[in-house]
Amino acid sequence: MDPMAQRRIVVVGHGAAGLCAALSAVEAARERGIDIHVSIVDRAPEAACGGGSRWSPSNIRMLSPDAMEPGFVNTIVAQSGGRADRAYFERLAAEAPATARWLQAKGIEFHTPPYYLAKGPARIQPVGGIGSLYATLARLAKTAGIEFIYESGLRGLLVDDGRVTGVEIGPAPSVLRADAVVLASGGFEGNADMLRQHFGPGAEDLRPISPGTAFDNGGGIRAALQAGARRSGDWNGMHAEPVDARSHASAPVVLVYPYGIVVDRGGHRFFDEGAGLMHETWEKLAREIHFALPGRIAYAILDAALLDIPEYGRAIRSEIPPVRADSIPELAAQLGIPAAALVETVGAYNAACSGDSTLFDETRADGLASAPGLSPPKSNWARPLVRAPFLAWPLVGAIAYTFGGIATDADARVLGGDGPIRGLYAAGEITGHFHGTAPNAVAMLRALVFGRIAGRNAILSA
């Protein structure tokens, strides 16, 4: 290639990974005196683009902007049942502090937020609240001269002699030639057919957890597979969360359920609410609600003891107050649950809460278990529901992101059957790499780190 010729990079996807890739590519080119043109393509309109990033609190699994938590890689590999790509997560851990400094240099500040109620993995968060990180990256990309093309989904990749040379986009077919392409278009939580194929009947009706989630239709995954990319990640895996059925807000999670009981619309328990910390049980609960319960709805039932927990509201993002009642029969009537069944369920649960309630500790798995014979059992936080007002939230399962995607290496190169596909990079959710259950606060971290790597390497190989 003529060293003086302009290099063209196309980034597919306007979320955190895509924005980091575009900014990184521009910076790498300028450092080397390379003339560059970067285009970001997104199938959503400008007002709705950004995937989940635009509505995310951007929790990042780090002790501080300068340090990862000890044992991070081993923890992730163990959580995956040994299926995770160690080299990928080692690179993630090694590059995370430099990526945080890179973001700080752009004016993004971090703080250590409280972790709901229970103690969870270390994490940092950008100052400014939900969507602040995305908004800053989007603003910087626009001032950097990056071209934005909205409402133009990816139709396919152009491949010439084994090298990706551009993209075909739509809705009216058009071609963008490129020296390298970065795929950062998310998973397939917005594709009814793919959801049904990989999660079974009914999956197509899963509620997207944010407005942007619905635009992740798997187009980047399908295009990469058609170009010869290998699959990666758990294709039956997804991150789902229990949210308030009444709310239309983004991610209106209700995560106080471990401190009470959860019942179906018949008034019966079906789930060990205290099986683990919230982030260890929320995916299972959300999936059971959607795939196993009549009406795909459940109800978290608590009593006034919840109100005694300091800052209990940190675990509730719904803007709608709970249903309140002075008695369990009255609560059942308001929820439309058979009163006799709910009274019987609460009575059996209360009778099994024979432990010392002074041992209750919302910040950890406290070992306060129900007596033998309760089915399902309650492994922690088992204290009786006896104090009015009684509180309830209706819950449905909402999908946040999928785990199945395309294989990439530690340099963000997309891998085919014979090694890296030349000219093709990927970052974020599209790359798979997750197995079993989502590693807490890692989704945004890997989007930022590997987005930056992908953009830089796209320039170096172009």
C-alpha cells in the first residue's frame, strides 16, 4: 500500500466498544502521521444508538483505575468451568489500567460506587451516573472528525482473497470499502429468531433491559460467521435480570428479593431466594420467571424489616413504589394472587425461619437458613415476614446481553478456521468469551479494553 494513501477504517456499532475502537484508531494514525478516515455504522437512529452502553451505569471490574483485583483471571476461568480463554482475560487484566488512564486523560473520572447491598466483586464506575461514559465517548468521537452513518445495518462483509476489504450496509444496499473493519455491534438479544433458536420457545418474547438492547440483532455475528469466523462463548448463555414488570424505564431492577420470598402468581415459592449473593442468583431467577412460570411473572414479597436495612433503595432501580398492605391477604388481593395460597406459603416459610434473626446480615451470605423440610429451602437471610407494612414488587425477566459470539484472540483479531481473518477485528459482546454465568462487571470493562486494542491494531495492520 502507498504509505501516503489514506487509510479507511469502518467500525460497526456505536456502543462503548465501537467508540473506543474509532477513537483509538484515530489516535494511532495521528501518532504515526497516517491520513485516516474512520466511519462508525449503526443500524439504529441517532437518538437510539449505543446498544446497552447508552443506558448502562458502566460498572467496571477493577479495584481502582490503577489496579485489578487479585486473582481476577483465575476467578473468571474458574467461574466459566475452565472454558474461558485464559490468554484473552490475561490481556484484559494487563491492559485495563492503561485503558482507565486513557479514559482519564479524556476527562472521564472514576469513583468506587456502593455495591447494591451485599458485598460483591471490586468495581469502579465513571462519575456522572448512567450513560455518562457513553456520552463522553460519543462527544469525543464527533469532535475527532469520525463519520457517523445511522440507520444502516450491516448486510455483510466484503472479502477478497481471504482479507476483509469493507462492508455492505443497508437498508438500501451500499458498499463502504475499508482497509480494516472492527465489529462492535453487540449480541443477538434483539433478534427473535436467534433467541428462539438458542434459548427455546418463548425466548423471542424476552423483554430487552434497555431501549438500545433491542437493536442488537446479531447482524455482526452472522456476517462474521459467513466470512469464516469461528464461534465463541456459551450460545445458551445470556445475562438476564429480574425487573419491575410495571416499569418502562431502562433496567428497573429489583434486587432485594434475597431478603424476602418470591412467589408465582398462584402464591407458591419456586426458588431458593438465598442461594447466593444477588449477582450469583439473578440470572437463574430471571430465566425461571420467563421460561418456567405461568404468565412469566413472579412477585417479591417482603415486610417492614426491609425498611430497616440502611440504604436499601440502592438495590432497587424501579421508579415505581412497591405495593403495600397491612396484611398478607390484603397484599394478595392487590396483586391478584389467591389469598389462601399466599397466606399458607408465608405461614410455612415463617415456621421454617427458626434461626436467630439477630444473625441477619444483608452484606454477606449470612448462613441464616430455613429449617429442614421447607421446599424449596432458603439458604441465607431466612427471617420471618411478620411486620406490616408488607411490600411486593411484580417481577419479569429481562435480557441484558447474550454470551454466544465470534472467536477473537488477545489482539482483538477475529479468528477463522486457519487463524486470524486478515483485516477483521471485534470487541465487546459480539466476541462471546463468556460461559455459564456473566462475570460481574466485566462486560463494560472488556468493551473498553478490547475496543481500544481493536482500533489500534486495525491501523497497524491496514
